[in-house]
Amino acid sequence: MPPQAQKVFVRELFRPRRGGPLVSCVLVDEHPGKTELEFTNEGGETAVDLRYVIAESDGTGTGSVGHLPPGAAATATLRDGAPAEPIRCVWMYADRKGRLHVWSYDGRHKRLGRRKRPSDDECFRLAYA
């Protein structure tokens, strides 16, 4: 690795996290009959009231994870095993300013103001409309 790349690598490695919460989601299907969603907060602030909606074969399933501090991970076990294909999942959380962030499993992101608080199902329709 050239010295310039080493400097950048070390700087990024030890740089303090900045910005708001940044929650990612991964579908974990390691054990037969048990499917989980794993949420990780890669941002610099706590994700407040983390919730999710996922499309299942018989409708949508919802759940709440709670608050997720920076650098932490949490899992949510899905009922009835695997979700419907293709995976359609949305997770929502608020930042410290009260703005609602809505992420979809395919990478779309919407940031809503503090005034309008849509329901979980409305967030799902907003992401996949």
C-alpha cells in the first residue's frame, strides 16, 4: 500500500463519527425456519424509535426495535420464516432534530419533516409507490 493510501486509511480508521444516525438493514437467513433482520447504526447519533415494515406472503409484518445507539446492532426475528420474494422492507427512525428517516431495502431514502408523522404502512407505501 502506498504511503498516501496508508495515511488516508489511518485517518478514516480513527476519525470520530459525525452526522446523524445511519441505519442499515440486512436479512439474515442462516438457520432453517428462522429469518431475522439485523439493523446496524453506522452513524454518529442514536436512531430514535427504530421500526420496520416488511412484505410477507400474507400481507405486511411490522415491528419495533427501539432506540439504536451509534455503533450498535440489533436483530428482529420475523414471524413465519422467510419474507415474500422480492424482499420489500422499509425501516424508519427519527434523528435528534425529530426528522423521520425512511429507508427501503433497495437503498431508497426519504427524510420527512417534524410536522408530518405518517404511519408505518404509509411509510411503506411512500417507499414502494
